[in-house]
Amino acid sequence: MSNAFSLSQIKTIFERDDGLCVYCGAPAQEIDHVVPKAMGGRAWRKNGVCSCRKCNKRKASHLDEYLTRGIFWLMRCGEDTSWMDKF
């Protein structure tokens, strides 16, 4: 399975998140893996959120905070997050 989001997934995620960073509300430039690839996070809609570059880079040193915020956002959007229980 690829670690990169497909163009279709990117479009769907940008539409779902209104093109705004789910972490700070700024215009998004990237799709972030909520559960990072290094931790086994997959490139699928249920694990992707819009992010600005600043938040996506900052996430590495503040993982717990951003992981929590991302998961709550996905839950709020009605995404199935039950697969994250193993992380």
C-alpha cells in the first residue's frame, strides 16, 4: 500500500476540511497523516487531514498534541477512527 495520498483522496480531504488547516485554521497546503507513516499510518481518507506547512512541520516535536487534535477532527467529521485503537 502506498504512503502517498492519491489525487482523488487529496480532493476529498480538501473538500471535507474546507481547505483549512485542522490544527490552526490557516489555509492548508498539505495533507497530513494523522497517524504518521513512521508509526504505520496509511494514506487513506480516514487518516488524512488538511494542514498548513507550519503545523505539519511542528507536529514532529509535538506529536501527542497534534495526534489528539487530528483524531478529534476526524471523529467530528464522522470518519471511522476505530482502526486507530491499535496505535
